[in-house]
Amino acid sequence: MLNGVELPHGLTDLTIQGVTPVPNSIVWDTVEEYEHGLVLGQVTVDAELALEGVMHKDDHYLAGPGVRLSEDLNDHMVEVSLYRSAQLVFDARRESEQIELEFRGTNAPESHPPEGG
């Protein structure tokens, strides 16, 4: 589901609870330009993802400090929450002043040097 994003062993039923984009990481790569102003491209943006999932209690104990217990589900399973960085990838279509984005997937986060440096 989240290509390139490192997740703890045994995590299942993963859901994305929140996405916080890094505005200065947005990149538009033009793929094709057509007459009358139609431009197709790909947009990437780094983001912090708030995730929730279920894991076996033994896996939770080994998962490390970044994986927080949300709820005991039963004698064997727990619900957990965690944060991960990822690069979100979108197919993009720009025509006139309108931009349409379609979510394509994730990559490992990219590091973007500050502008001018």
C-alpha cells in the first residue's frame, strides 16, 4: 500500500488517518504538452502521514518507541498509531486555470535542499 515507506513488522489493517504536506516540496514534472494549453504531468509532494493499524502484542513490544498503543483489542491484538514520512505521487492534468490530480501512490520521502543553497 505504501511503497517505499518503512512499516513495523506485523502491522495489518493499515489506514491513513491524516496527511500533512510539506508545501516547499511540491514538484511538477511535465510529461506532455498539447495545443490549446493542455499539459499532462506528475506532481510529487513530501508529507507526514498519521497511520493506524492492528498488530499482535508481541510485534508491538518489538516495534520501537515510534509505534504508540491506542487500544487493547483482545488478549493478543492491539490497535496502534504511528507517523511516517512519504512522498505522495499524483498524475496531473492542467488545462487553462484548472488542475486535476489523481493519486498514483507513494515513494520513500525525498530530501529537498532549501532554495538558494
